[in-house]
Amino acid sequence: MRPLSQLLSFSLFVVILASGGQARADQEGVYLEYSASVGCPSREQFEAQVSQRTALARFTDVRGPERSFSVSASINEGLAVGRVTSRRGNEEGSARDVSSHGCEERR
């Protein structure tokens, strides 16, 4: 089973493609709300994982009227669980829930 951080970054990658695959690199970035438990990647690490998957993921620290994403990751009773939701304007996308044995790969 893949670590939660990979599942979440892949889920966000899919959401970005589905919600704005035609987007170009010169468009406004997307805002990311991110919360994670100790043992899961930091926001910066998570953004790097997503950015490695697609050039469409241009994150900004300014919440605008366009696209925004909410990602949460936590460890509950030994199971890592995560959720990705998206919003474009006033429209909220379907949540994607993932789980794994841990947030990070074990070495």
C-alpha cells in the first residue's frame, strides 16, 4: 500500500487535471489549505510532491475567487487518513478520501 502522502498528492493531481486540465502556466495559481498531523509531510513537502506530478499546480498564498483546494492528513489509531476537496468559485467538488498504513514511506 502506498503512503498517504503519495495518495493525497495523486488525488490532488487528478482533481487539478479534472477541474482545469486546459489551464495554462500563465494563469493564476491555486490556493491550498493544508493541515496534517505530526509524522505527515509539511505543506511545503506536500506542494513539492504535487508539483513534481504536474506543471498545472502553481500554488499561491493568496486566496482568490478561482480554484482552491483543502487537504487534510491525520493518523488515527495507526491508520493514516486523508481528504482532498476542491472549490472553484462557489462550486464545491466531491471529496476524495484515502487511507494508508502511514503518511510517509518507511525506510
